[in-house]
Amino acid sequence: MSTTQTETAIWDIETVDPAKALEIETMRGNVASNPEAFWLEQAGRLDWATFPTIANTSSFEGDVSIRWYEDGQLNVSVNCLDRHLADRGDEVALVWQGNDPGVSRQLTFRELHAEVCRIANALKSLGIRRGDRVAIHLPMTPEVVACMLACARIGAVHVVLFGGFSPEGIGERLIDSGAVAVITCDAARRGPKTIPHKVTIDAALKHTGSIGSVKNVIVVNVSDTVVPMLPGRDHDYTALVSGQSTTCEPEIMNAEDVFFLLYTSGSTGKPKAIVHTTGGYLVWAAYTVDVTFAAERGTTHWCTADVAWITGHTFVVYGPLANGTTTLLFEGLMGWPHAGRWWEIIDRFNVSSFFTAPTAIRALMRDGDDLPRRHSLASLRRLGSAGEPISPDAWLWYYEIVGQKRCPVIDMWWQTETAGPMLSAIAGAQPLRPGWATTGIPGVCPSLTNEKGEELVGSGEAEGCLCFNTSWPGQTRSIWGDHKRFCETYFSFSKGRYFSGDGARRDGQGYLMITGRMDDVINVSGHRIGTAEIEDAVATDHSVAEAAAVGISHDLKGQGIVVFVVARSTRVPPSEAHLTKVISERIGRYATPEKIYLVAELPKTRSGKIVRRLLRKIASQETDSLGDLSSLADVTVVPALIGQVKEQFQPA
């Protein structure tokens, strides 16, 4: 089936619900005619100690200032827990499925509230107060959610750190954030492996030396691993928390008080901590989760993202809990100890909303169609995809095999900086198209510009740089400690607009497709080719599991294309000649790659994003300085790729 045929088929299959379509169009009309009133209405989703009278006073000009609900006051943990106690306190708030298939746990809103209060009191007993930064370095266990909410309860700023960061990477972040405490564990369980969290933190603190501000380390027992404990600094979680009171008066925060910092891995320079504030973030989390992924009471919402990433913050923790939704936390690996693990979890816990990344979807495809078909999956109502563009064939497989042609696939685009989805299909409100992130959700104003930052006006077909013309409640306020870098990174490209750094294509209906990072747009002899376009072409060949395209310098063409391909099966791998023909036929001869490497794995972050900057350097034989590798899920992939490319390297 061709891409055009696929698109037409899905447009025909997905039935628009007139009532839902009218609801969303009414929302769009309201925000267009009176945005201030619309956003104050959305603030009503939360319980405020002082309800705001002003929604938005943001400015993208000059010394950029993003401010929402600035005269409002609230507490995040109250909105996620306390306000649900009266009518659903004994309903399940958190489902935890352990690494071991036979181990799981369920906490009601009342039980989670009690644990959060105990942790909050324990933190206060160590002298941690409002505004202090607390680093959380935990695996996907109930404690990670409870600790995030405990920080929110006392007004401390949490900094959740990915479990795979190196000691040096963690040390940099501890210094930059000025964290006064770290909550970690003895060792995390990850499939058949254990990850030495406490040892890593000890090494990180040694790395920070006298520069660091960490005074306390709290250690959760996850795997019964014996770890060194430094008297006076290190505290056993159970001993510290278990005796604390189950009540803790919440700290009432101003809406613009800093809520959390979340680091993004940069290709150059030190990692940058994205700043999110209390009121705007929680309104945005509650609003976007409800509009895109509302779960029915009595069912379970499952987003597979690690809480160390923004998707986990918003779609695992704060969005679902603010809406009173049961959310699922999974400690283990997708295919361990056997393939089909995720399908078992969906059936067991009555999952209605399932949200994962394109990388995971393609990995599930490799297991074959029969595996999901052995399971009921009858509870599913909606499927989600985010993290990077999803290819049409993966979208269609997800829709037909997992969703059984009855669950809409909600393809989203968002960033750490946006806090929640900006572009997203809305089930029932519009027809769906594989590979397209459709339109901005109500209240979001996307635009396309040329390379000079000039808006491509009109509503017809266009391709350019994805920007946003107005602010939204969940927008990042700054980069921690470096507002100048914030202004230069996001607001210097196109005056008066937020620049996402991504490219996009718009069709005649106003739908948007993400074409890849602007620095991942390859210019071959004047032809601008998005890496996603090349990868989508390769992915149409069913012998390919996934692919990543990068540009390298070329004396004649300016840039040449190099593609890294992972085969679905090593028994019958695709040939370079065949894949070259596929790309040439689907895109044009100008897109013919200089080289296609068949590789075992691609370098990825734990959230599943392919690290293309590394592939560019490896493809160009520029491997003397590879930058920050601390966010990689498996650093051993890198030397293997370097060796393979060096052996087969052909200078452009």
C-alpha cells in the first residue's frame, strides 16, 4: 500500500464524532475570541488557595518574560491527592508492576497521600525547605512518584535524574542545580541486570568535591543490595520515613514559583536545566492529558515513559493524578523475561489509554503480529505516540494490530520545553493520518517560517521551521541560571515567536508533519531533505526495523546522506543496493545515500530518542570529541558503531 493509499484509508476509517468535533471547534473559537477568559476557565480545572484573576502576561520580545496566573496560589500535591480523598480516596491512584512479573502493588489515593506526607515530613526533618533543590535518582518504583509529590508538598524543587547518567553527568547536574539532597536507591532492577545507583551517586558526589551543595543522601532499598553508607550524610529511607506522621500541611506556592528543573542533553556545552513553574505547568498538564488522553473512571492510563523525562512527568505523574486518573508505573523491560510482556500488563490492569514511543512500536513490530493477537487488548480505547516522528507503516501496524482498527492513534509532538503536547490528534474531533501530528491543540498557535525566520503566511501547503506565535501555560520560563541562553536559543531566530528547532510540513488541510530537527535537515545540492522523510522511506521496506539518516560534508553536493539501518531479522538482512533503490524511488535520485550501514543497534537515550549528533560524527569520522554521552541507554553501542564505520568508511 502506498503512502497516499494509506492516508486515504485512515481518513475513511476514522469516524468523526460530531459532538466531539463541535466541542473542540468551540474551544478553538473561544480561545481565538477571548484567550484570557479561555485560560482562566482552564485554571478552573485545579483547586487554588487563591484563584488567579490574570491568565497571561507573557512577552516574547526583548528580555523574554513568560508568566501565567501570577496572582494565583496553590499546591501541586493537594491537586493530585487531597482533593480526590473525599469521593475517591479508596480508589487506586497508582498501579506498580515490578520488574518481576509476579510482583505488583496498588496504592489508593489515600495510601499515596499518607506516604507522600511521611516523605515530606522526613525531608523537613533534614532541614529541607521551600525553594531547595532535591535531586531524585530512582527507578520506576512507587517511591519515585511519592518523592516527587513530597517535594511538591513542601515547596522543594525536584530535579529528577535519569538512572543511566554517568557519575560525571550527575555531578554536573548536582552542581548546576545546587541540589541540597539526593534521593536514590541501593541498586535498580532492569530486566536481568541491576544498575548500581548508590555507587553512582557516591562517585558523582566525589566528582563534585567541595563545589557540591549536597548535605543528605536518602537511600531506598529496591534490590536488597549491600551499599556503603556514609554516617551523617546517608540515610536509610525506611528508617527515616516510616515513623513520620501521615499528615503534612501543604506549602502554599505562588503560581510562578519554580516547581521543577529537568535537564535536556545538549549536543554542545553543558546540559541545560529547563525551568517549569507551579501554576501554569499543572494547568497545562491537567488540560493536555484530559483533552488528548482522558481515561474513564475505573480504567488505567499507561504511559511507558521513564519519569526522568518530561513525558513521564506530565503523562505518568502529574497529568493523570491531577485528573483523578489511575496511572500505571512499570519497572521492567518491554520484552523481559519474555516477549509480549506489555500485552499481558494491558490485559491484567484494564489499560484503556496506552502511550509509548515510535522506537518501542517498531521494536514490538519485530516480535510479529501473532504475539499481540494472542491477547485480548479489549480494554484499550486510545493509543498514543510521541518522542519522534512515527512512520506511516508503524502507525498503521499500531492501529491495526494493537488497536484492532477500533482505537485511534494519537500522534503528538512536544518537548521538554513545552511541558505537554503542542500538536496532537484529538480522537473523534478530526480524521487521522499516519505520520502526521495533525494540528495544534486548542490554545496553541503554530506557524511555519522560512530560514530567515519570516512567517510563511496563508493556510496552503508549505514547509519550513516550526514556531509558535503565542505563549501557553506550560511553556518553560527559562534555562536555570542562564536566561540569556534561553532568549538566544528559543527567541532570536524569529522575532516575537518561540522557535522549536524542528522543521515541519503543512498540507492543504492545515495538518502538520514533523520533518525532523532543523539541524537534521540535509541540504543535498540545494535540495532540503528532512531526515524523517528518508527514514520513513526506508521503513516502508518490511525487512527494516528502524533507520536513522544524517548528513555529512560533501565536496560537490555540500552535504551527502548516510543512513544507519537496523534489520528486522539478521537472517535475511536488506542489501545496501536495495535500500538505495527504495529511497531513490520514494524521494528522488537526489536523495540517494552516499552510504548505508547495516548495524545491530542505534545510540539512543533511555526515552528512546536516537542521538543523531553522534551518528553524524561517527559517519564523518569525527570521533575525537563525542560530547556528553551520559544520557545514552547503552554507551557500548558507540564504540561498536565507530569500529564498523571505520572499517567501511568511504570519504565523500
